Amino acid sequence: MKQFWIVLLVLQGLIVSSAQGQYTIQIQVDSMLTSKAYLYEFIGDRTGDVIDSVHTQQPGQVNFSLSADAHPGMYRVVMGPRTWLDFIFNKENIVLHTSFNSPVDNLKVISSDENELWNRYMNFFILLNRKQEYLSSLLSLYDPSEPFYKAIDKELAGIRQTDPETVSKQIIQSYPNSYVARFLKVEQSPQVPVGLSMEEERDYVLENFFTGLDFNDSVLMYSPPLISRVKSYFGLYQQAFPPNEVEEAMIGGLNRLLSQAAVNDAMFSFLLQELALMFERSEFEAFFAYFTENYLLEASCKDESRSSELAETLAAIKKTALGITAPDIIMPLASGPYILSEMKQPVVLVLFWASWCQHCTEMLPEIKHIYDQYKSKGFEIVAISLDMDSKEYEKALGKGHYTWINYSELKGWDCSIAYDYGIRATPSMILLDNNKKIIGKPRNPQHLRQLISGLL
């Protein structure tokens, strides 16, 4: 009887709050260890600023309100360190019940059509993953010759063949006007016609990747699927094209995406911002340079600070554009001055790194293997360190046994050579031919090996 009156009071509160032009989000969190909770909105696949915070009125009772003009989308309630719950808001009052120890697994939707659909969608994947995990573990306990092994293996094969879009399609068909259905449409894969070659199939998928996406639906900006889809799109280019072709292919994909998004100014501006976050610090410098020149600079013309920053980035990228002669490097080493332009080796790699750069310490041993393999064939490395501490720099050299040409001004990012080369991140690699023209900018050791093997 007590639980009945609690639910009745909650429902009465919902009626009152709606009449006042607000929507309520009420979450009962069992065993909650904190007394304060924070509400965030999603912007793409990341959370924005805190839009509200509350102290729990009763143990584990978290209550928020959203105004009548609050946008639909995904929101996140953070209840403690690494403890949060994501939910969908679409102009309805929400009542949820969960546990602090495992908010997603223990979620019960008391009142919310949208979150009932979202929970059904999530539970499908949670159950599918757990079945696969448990069956895989069980399979390892039996000998392949045993009948039970074969039964488990058959069940596991069936799970692996399950169409992950099954539940999505059911929700889209049955609840087409729900917010959940609207963002699930974004995740739908294009239906590829039968009989295509692998290359034709690749081109078809890339050309039709956003067929089901309504770019006029601006509220899609407030949940992760749209940006996750965009990331998958450019990820396909990186998988489908060789390193020497990928950036040109990605530029074509960029133009296709933004031409479709241009029907909605808000969506177009949003995608410009998100793409800048994705690629401004990436290894795809030629792609980002094109993006900046053709889209970002014009979009940021009213923001002088941002426009100036982009212009500087673009200028830095152009300093090491393919085909130009690399800036000369003069190194006053103990054995005498060493000048890049006077080096006779047919292939030279200019490598920027630092002892404090974790990615550098992971990559340099692999680069050393390549150096040892090709040094006798005319390959040399000029390694410029952006260290400031001479002891740490010498320690890293000794530990790695790097016998190529090493030099550091010990000025960190104030290094004049890094400035001349427009270096914005470590590690950075620039490959030169015998005339010291830039012929490649390897993104990783595998790409470096591929380029060198073609030259030597």
C-alpha cells in the first residue's frame, strides 16, 4: 500500500509540473553513495556543460526539471565518479528506477515511452553480448569431440549471425515518430544490391551512406548516433583506400557529406564544428587543409580569433606540403655542423619526437627496425627532439640505442626547426628524396615502411 501512495504522489507531481510548462525527470537510485547529481546534455557524441545540478531530497531520489522549450535528445545524469545514466527526453515526464552500482543494467522505466524503447534497444545488445561472452567461455571447457561442444558452438554461431539491426528496424517500423526511431534511422546500413564487385560495393556504400538520414532534423545533433555515423563514414575511407589515396578519397567524401547537410544551416554549422574537432589534430593534414580552405575559413570569418588560428594552422600545414623543398636544417653537433641540404642519402626521414611523448616511445622502436633494415640501402633519419630536459633526452637516446642523426635545441615547442616545419604534434614524420623535396608524410611505421620499400 505504501508503494501505491508513493507512485500516486509522483504522478500527481507530474501533472502539476506539466501544467506549469515544465517536464520532470525523476530517478530513484538505490544505494546511492552521493548526495548530489548533475544533468548534462549531449552535443553529438560528447557531453556539453552542466545544465543543472541538484541535491537529493531523499536518499537516492534525483529530481530535475526541463523547460517546455528544452530540445529533445539524449541527456546524462552523473551521480558519482564513473557513475552515470543516459536517457532520452522528448517532451514527456520521465520516471526511472535504477541502482547506483550498475545504473544501466538495473534500469527500470516506470514512466516514459521513449526510454522504454531505448531500454529495449539497449537490453537487446547487452543480452546478445553476454550470451556470446558466456558461451565462448563455456566452449573453452569442452573438447571439440564432445556432443555438448557442438551444441554450444552451433548456438554461438547463431548468435554471431544475428542481425544487429533487428530491434532497430522493429522500433522504426512500429514507432516512426519517436525520437529513438529518428536516431536509429541514422545507424541503418544501406542495402547493397546483389551482384556487385567489391569495388562497386564499396562505392555504393560510400555514396549511399547517409541515405536514411534527414539532415533537416536538427535535434539529431543532441545524441551520439549522428557523429558516430560520420566517424564510421570516414573510417571506411581509411580502410578501403591505400595510404597514398586515402586523403583524396576522404575529400570527395567530405564534399558529398556537406553538400547533403547544406539543406539545413544549423546542421551544416554543427558538422563543420564536429569535423574540425575530429581532424584538426589528426595525421590527415592535406584533408584538413582542404577542409579549412574550402569550408572553415569562410564559416569562421566573424570570429577573428578562430579565423586567425585556422589561418596559422593552414600556413603550418603548407610548410610541408608534398612536392616542396623541405626547410633546411643546420645542426651544430659535437662532431661538426650537419646540414640537411648537403646530405647525400637518396631517402631521408625528418622525425620530430620527444622523450615525454608516450606515442613516440611506442613508435620509435618500430622505426628503428625499419632504419636498421634500410640504412645500408641509402636511408637516413634526422631526429629532432622537442625535449627541454637534457638528462631525459640523453636517457631516452641511450635506452633506445638510436644511432641515426640526433639533435635537440632543448627548447621544447619553442624549437625553431619545429616552427620552420609547422609541427603541431609529436611524433611527426616527413620523408624527403635526394633533392630534399617532400615526398611523403607517413602516419605510422607501417606507412613509412610501405613508402620506403617502394623507393629503395
